[in-house]
Amino acid sequence: MMTVLNIRGKLGLSEVVDTGDSPQEFVGENPRIDNKFEYDIAVIGLGPVGVRTLHNQCISKERVLGFDASESRLAEVSSGSMSLSLLENKRIAHAMGAQLLTLTADPEELAKAAVLIICVPTPVSEANVPDYSPLRDACGLVVNVVSPGQLIVQTTTTYAGATRELIVEPLRNRTLVPGIDIHVAFSPEPANVSISQQKNIHVPRLVGGYTTSCREAAVEFFGHGVFKFQRTYGLEAAEMTKLFEAAFHTVKTALTSEFAQACTELDVPFEEVLESVNLNLDAVAGFTAGSGAGGYELTIGPHHILNQSQAHGLQLPVLEAAVKSNKHRPAAVVERCVRVLVDLGKELSDSKVLIIGLSNYPDTADLSNSPGLEIMSLLLEAGAHVGFHDHHFAGPITLGDTHVSGYPNPHDFGADLIFLNTAHSHVDLSWISMTDTVIDGTYRATGILNRVPL
């Protein structure tokens, strides 16, 4: 039976030591990552989160291994044909040219890396049921090849208990004791990761370990690029913390969008409401408004806790309603475009709509589950001609059978309607003329003459 020992320190923080056998306090210095391995880091799963992790590790100029079971995915990464930012593609190409990055589909290579970072996706079906088979397969591969001295870091957002079930227990069946022979931790990528590494060091990194020594091994590994850590008491606490963060963001985004829509209908300047409420951070957490919840972790995350809760006969009606509200938000944007164009004497069909900013958040290059991409798809389905401008992405971007072009000089598109989706810090809006009509989905571009709030 699992035994957990809580030790109250001088700062009132709980430390958890769990070897699965008996209470055991971690004593001594934090363990160092073994330097005997051929690679410093292996990133497992080269989907959106995995490639971003790969990119971030390549910046540190360590010996990096990128693993994916799909040969076509490896070809996309190596050729620079994935939907990555210009900067990410450039850095990955540079790392490969400098022989600091190796890509492989051979799982035996994973035994040669000091740190294994699992980043596989857990897609959600149309019925909102998470598919854990990619994560199970990846964890199974890792458990079969690991050897003493390695650190396994699970970063995939999943249900509480997954890391213990899929990694810890199988390791113990191999007679490898986590916390002694091998270190196991859960540490998801922070949400809203900036394209700027300098900004990212101020984003706390959530870390939980099977034992305290496991957790501190992960802290030491991430420590060279992270100034702040959000330590939890164990694996399950870390997994649930990530789910709570995603759920809170989902509810907050849905609530903000509802108030924004109400203010638009009631002719109340929502940008002033938003500015005022954000001045009172003692009463509420910071709020932003936009075209919906984006990002892989924050759109997929709520479904893990909803699915797990429903399996135990629990209902989370507030979160369920928020998920539905955010899912409808891109459609609400298109409905707003239709109404504004009608006021201009035009129809959406055959009109030219330009999207400004595709990223999920300002100053990021994250397109995973982007509301901006869904908005473009819905506009295309309605017969509109669509283009985009985002200095992080050159384009074209493929949506179904259609290639949407990016415009470095957005004025060249000749838009009938402009939708401001993401307000990057350095976005230049000076080209917008007095005759252009802009739907402001950020509620920040108050200086534009013909501005219509979303």
C-alpha cells in the first residue's frame, strides 16, 4: 500500500516522499543528472507541444534527441514544413546543422538520453472523450528501454493518477524503484508561453515528483532556464493542479466573452470595463477578452477532468457550460462579421476578410487549437475570401483543401473587413486607413477610427 509522509518545514510547505513501501525522508543534496549518456535530453512525441519543447531545448545548445513513431512527422520537422513560427523553424534547422539535434523513430535510442521528456498529445474526440492511447504507447516505450540513472518527465496534460499508473507502477514491475533507480516527475509546459525566452523565465514551472528526490531532480533539470517553480506535494497533486488551471482559464474566458457580448449589445464600452476590472486585482484575477480559449493545454485540459469526474458519477456543470460557451465563440465572431458587413451593404460571401494575429495569445507563436484558425475555416465555409497577417508566421496555412495566404504587407490584401484577433506587442496597425472597418476582438485598439468592438 502506498505510504505518503508529509513533513512540515519552517516555511509551512509539505514535502512528499513516496517510494510505495514505507515513509522515507529525502536526505542530502539534490541528485545530479548522470552525464554518462550520449544525449542530454530526448523529447518524445513531436506534436505541437513536443516541437515547442524541442525548440526550447535546442536553444540551450545541449545534445537533443527528438523521437516520434511517425516517419512523416520527422520529415515535417526536419524540412521545416510544420506550422511553426519562422523563429522556431530557423532554430531547429540551425540545431540540426550544428549536429546538436538528432531525429529518430527508433525507441532504442531513448536509452541513450539522460532526461526523457514525454510530450505526446491526448486528443479529444467529437464526443469530448480523451484518447489516452498515444500516451499509453509512449509511456510503454519509455518503461521498456529506460535504465538506472535516467530522469523521466511526463508533460502531457492528463487525468490525475496517469503518471503513476502508466510509468511508476510498470517501472516497479521491472524491479526499477522510482526515486532510487530512476526519477519520475510530472511537469507540464506552462500555458501562454511567449516566443521570447526572456519572458518565459518569469512563468512558474509546475513540478511534482513521485518522491521529493524525483521532484528536485526535475527542478534541477529545468532550473537552468526557469527562475520560478510551482512545487506540488506529489504526482497526482501536480496533475490536478494543471487541470484546475485549465478549467479556471476556461471559465474565466467564457465569462469575459459573455460580458463583452452583453456590453456590445447594450452599447457599453467593454474596453473601459476590462481596464477598470483589471485595476482591481485584489478582487479578481487579471482578465483578457478575445475570440475564445486557445492552446492545446487549455482547450483539451478541461475534458480530462470532466471525463474522469463523469466516470465517478460527478457533474461539473459550471465547467461544462464554460467549455460549450468557448467552443461557440469562433462562430460568434463570424456572426459578428456578417452583421457588420450587412451594415456596410455587403454580404460575407465573396467579401475579403483579413485576420490580424493568429496566435492564441499576444507575443506567442502557438497555433494549437487556435480560435483564429477556426474563424478562418468558418469564414471560408461561408464563401469569404480570407487572408492573414502575423509576423510570426509566413504562410500559407492549409485549412482542409484551402491554402490561406499570409500578407507581410496587410494593405496589399484589400480587405472589406479586418478582424483584429491577437494584439502582439509589436504589431503595426498604422497602415489601417480611415475608410477601413475593423472588428476589434482584443478590445485594445481604441485608436482606430472605424473600430467596432467584438
